[in-house]
Amino acid sequence: MIVSVPVETGPALVGKQLYRRLAARRGLEGYRERETYTARELAAMLVAGGGTAIDRPVYRSSFASGEPNVYHGHKGFNWRALRRRLARDFTVRRTRFSPVPLLGPLLNSQAWFVLSPRPGP
């Protein structure tokens, strides 16, 4: 199985937040209501390890069918914590980053986990 998640930690987070701020200033839809970080939250996520967590807002809306939709945005998402959680149930074969794999999580926007089932008893 392959799982793709956003990188919202380290220097990549700073780059994304700067882009989001500029996009909001330009009035681009979807960025005017962007999630913002306090200085403390940003500092925590800049040096985030697998156990780092900040409060993540919960949003509520409805699907077109009228069914409720409850979700989180990207704020506070920690790819390392998810990888650690997935490793409980799967074997993590590889972790890759895009769009520039050689930079690892530093300046990439996405992390990709290549997983396989854990061997049975």
C-alpha cells in the first residue's frame, strides 16, 4: 500500500505558510480562511519529532448528500507521528519525499510511505 501525506513540519512548513500568506493577500480562494500558527505552535512544528503534537482544529461541514463531514486541515499534521502509527500495523518499506527526493523532508511538500502487511503469526 502507498500512503501520501503532507509535510507540515520543519523548513517545509515555513515555506508553505509563506506561500499561503501570499496567496491569501492576493485573494486566492481557499487561502483567505487559511489556518495560522501561533509563534509557539510554529516553533514546535519546526523541530517536530515523531511525538510532537499541537492542537488541531476540527472542522464541520456537510457532504452534498447532507451527511455530516468532520475533518482536520493540515495545521499540526505530523507525518512522522503517522509513520510511527502505521508501523504498528504494517511494515514501512520506504519513506520517500516529493517533489525533490534528495532533500528529504526539509523542503518537500509530500511524504510517501510504502507499506506492506506485517507477516502473520
